[in-house]
Amino acid sequence: MHRPAWKVDSPAFREIEGLLKGRPHTMLAGHYHKYAYEARGGHDYIQLGTTGGIPGGAPDDPAVVDHVMWVSVAGGAPRVSNLKLDGFFGKQGPSPVAPAR
């Protein structure tokens, strides 16, 4: 989905979540141009970062990141990796601390 429906009070999305209850699922969305990760009921809900668009926050905010999300499936479960220009980060999002050089 483009807009992360779990970020607003949506009866339609609550219905979708109800239909998915007890089933494996991962939600991916964009729209806000700022990376965010949330675990809901044991499932990953991921809002993608800028991904080449207009930044959704201050330039020094680590959640404002141009990246490509690589999703693969192994053992019946999704595996999420994010590639940004200077390396990879996991599904919980980029670290606010720059790596030592």
C-alpha cells in the first residue's frame, strides 16, 4: 500500500487486520518519506523512508533516508534489508549513531 493505513483511525484497515488475524503478514507502506518500524501483534509494520522523494523531516534525522528495501522470503517468512548509499540497515530502521571510520 502507498499510505500506511495503520497510522490513522481507519475502520476499513481494522477490518483488514481482523481478516489477517492469526495469519502471517508484514505491512509495507510509504507516503510520509520518513522511515518507521512498528511491531503490532507480532507482525512487522514498516513505513519506508524518502526513497528518492522530498525528505519528510530534518536532514540530520536518521529516519529521513534514501534507500531501497530488499524483501526476500526464506522459510516462509519475509526477510527485510534496506540498502542506503553508505550501507545496509535492518528492519528496525537506521541507527542514529554514525559508524566509526
